Amino acid sequence: MQNQIENIVFSRFVKQPIPFEFISIEELYQRCSAAKFDLSRSHRIAFHALIIVFEGESTHVVDFKEEILSPGVILPLTKNQVHSFSKELNINGVIISFEESFITQNTSDKNLFHFLHIYHTPCIQIGQENLITIRPFLQLLEDVHLDPNINLKSEVVNAAFMTLLFQIKRLSIYQHKTFESKRFKDFIRFKQLITEHYTETHNAKDYAKKLSVSYKYLNEICKEIGHKTAKAFLDSWLLLEIKRNISEKKYTSQQIAFKMGFKEPSNFIRFFKKFTGITPSQFQQKLR
């Protein structure tokens, strides 16, 4: 198969003493061009990132959906997403990239809640007029990132980055609904369990048992936060991951079926066609 999607790990372009990097979008384009890597080709990332746009307009495709980038737009990118930049560099801004463990292993439960809340939001608008408000936090991150002194560097970067996220959340022109902490954490845990056990079961009731909650409660939090039933949310995640696997062009339809936990390829094809109206092979043809 041709034009396979590359899986990009954090260390692919980054050589840093801590798993965190702060660079301009222009520098990212230059770095990838020097490495003969085409950012406009779809690729899957194995780390988190945050794009902050200062000037210009462009588009960014995330999991087969096009997002408009313009001043004041902040785009969280999460681990395992398939995405691509525009071919031409039409925007000015920064991109922050980091390993997931850099946040999850070095922050309080309260701060982790806010981090997950922001990274549950596909695209954030703070408005061009509010960019000046977050610049001091960005400058601090850049200064610490460039500082060769590694003493407490990880702790300072972590604290500064979380403060930046708090400010972004405060400035968001779209008021995000604040969910009760435990319910939101249970919802995130449900998502995590799906990624860990989707090869074993596609039954939402099994995940309720793994969470030690009732299926009714799981349905309630999925409807409240994900705007879908638990079963519909599980199906939508499976469908997205199937699309990601197909777009990688590394596996046959049968291999993806077994990889995704379908015992029979025919069941896999029926599942995919039920939600898309086309077969997996037809979807792959559309990607070319």
C-alpha cells in the first residue's frame, strides 16, 4: 500500500531534556521541511499538542474534520489523532507539544480535571483581542523552555503551562459548561477504558462494570457530557478509530477487523457500513 500515514512520536523532531517543547509554527514548518517531512500529509501523533494562532488564516484537518485557524483560535491536539496542516504557511503563532505523562504525572487532581476539560474541547475561541492577555504566559514558557538550567525546569514549565490553560479557559468566548468533577472524571475514565479494552468487548454494559457504576449512571454522564448514550459514544469511538486505521493504509480490512475486536470481518464491514453508508474499502478509496 502506498502513502502510509506515519506515526509521529515526540522524539521524532524534538531533542529536549524534558518532554515539552515550545516553538513557533514557522519553525515547525522549517524543521519538517529540512527533515523532508510533509506536514500537509495526514499523520498520527503519539503525544499532545496545542496550536495558538496570532495572525493569518488557514485550515487544519483533525480526524477527518476541517478546523478553521484564525487569530484567537486555540486548537488542542490529542494523542493518537490523525491530522494534517495546510500545505502553505499562512499563519503566525506557536505550537506547544508534550508527552501526556508530563501533565498527568506532575499535577494535582484538581488541575488534571481542568486539563482534561480543555482537551475534551475540539477547538477553543478566545478572540483576537484577548491574545495580548496570554502573551506574558507564553513568554514565560518560552523563556523557561530556552533556559539551559534544568534545575526544577520540569516543575516550572508544568506550572506555567497549567496557568496558561487556566487563562485560556477563562477567556474562552464560548462558555463551556462546567461539569461536576466526579461525573466528568468518570466520563474520561470511560473513554480511557475503551482505548484499553476495545479488542475485548464492544458492550457498553461491560464498561459500566469495569467502572463499578450502574449502566444507568454511565448513560446519564455520557448524555450530559458526550451528548450521546454510552452505546452510541462507544460506537462513535470505534468508528473513528477504524477510520484512523484505514487512513494509515498499513492493514487489510481483515487485519483491522481483528485489531478492533471484531470476531468476523463480515461483522466489521456491517458495523462500518451501518454508520457511514459505505464499506471500509470504499472509504479508503475516497481518501486517495
